[in-house]
Amino acid sequence: MSDRSLSPRPPLRLRPAASRDRDAIAALWHASASLPSVGLPAVPGLPAFRERLDVEWAAGWQVTLAVRGDDILGFLALKPAEAVLDQLFLRPDAIGEGIGTRLLDRARSRMPNGFSLHTMAANARARRFYERAGLRFLREDRHPRTGLPIARYAWKPPASLAPPPPPS
């Protein structure tokens, strides 16, 4: 007789997303964005998330997944050419396990010169997370597409950790 709760959990690992992961990413994104104060007041349906995912994927999103075994627990979507952390979402039942920190560290390693992001202004949990992680609050603003209030943040490496400038 075996009890799964007594067996060790597989380790958390980060891996690049593959095209086959898109349905699972869209479902996770939709579930997390549906939490109060996280997404839009009227959250679009799952097909809208999948459609946007496909558009962003084609435009060059760099997506990293946080996985444990076969379970996708979170994702990070970067736009390195723009120095933007575009999305960081966790499965609702995985919040508070350190997964967001691991994904944020991956963003720092992929964009070592710094990056910016925005979150919904009402998303107090995300704002606390970013501020505790050392991101600097820049300002409240309006979302360019929806007009809803957002909070803008930025991360710059400490001078001692910044990559050297390119040779002249």
C-alpha cells in the first residue's frame, strides 16, 4: 500500500517551453489571471488566452516553464529585445512555493542589463512580490490597450553585478 503524499515530490526544474505546451500554458494563464485583482475585471475566455499566446509566440516570446514532473506550475514570458518581462504567472495552487522567485531569477539571468514590467495596480500580491525581490516601483500608469490602472516596475543589476560594457 503506497501513499503518494509520503513519496518525495519530483524536483522543480525550469525548461524552455515547446510548441506542445501551448494549451497547458494558456490554461494556466487563464486560471491565474482569473484570480481576483490579477487580470482584467471581465477575464476573457480561454480561447482568447490561447490566441494571444499564439500571436506572442510567433512574435518571439521566450517562454520558460517551471515544472515538477509533468506538471507545469508556472511560466515566464520575456521580450529580451525590448528588455521586458511580459508575463509571469503561477498555477494558483503553486503560489507561495518559491516558484515565482525561480522564474524571476531566470528573467534576471536572461536580461542581465535590466528589464521592466507592469502588473495590475490592484494586484497587491504581485506588487509585494516584485518589491521584496528588489524591483523598483516606477509609477502608476494606464494599460495601453485597456486603460486600466497598472503599476510599472524595473530591475537593474547592482553596479557590481552589471555586465561589462562592450569594448569601444
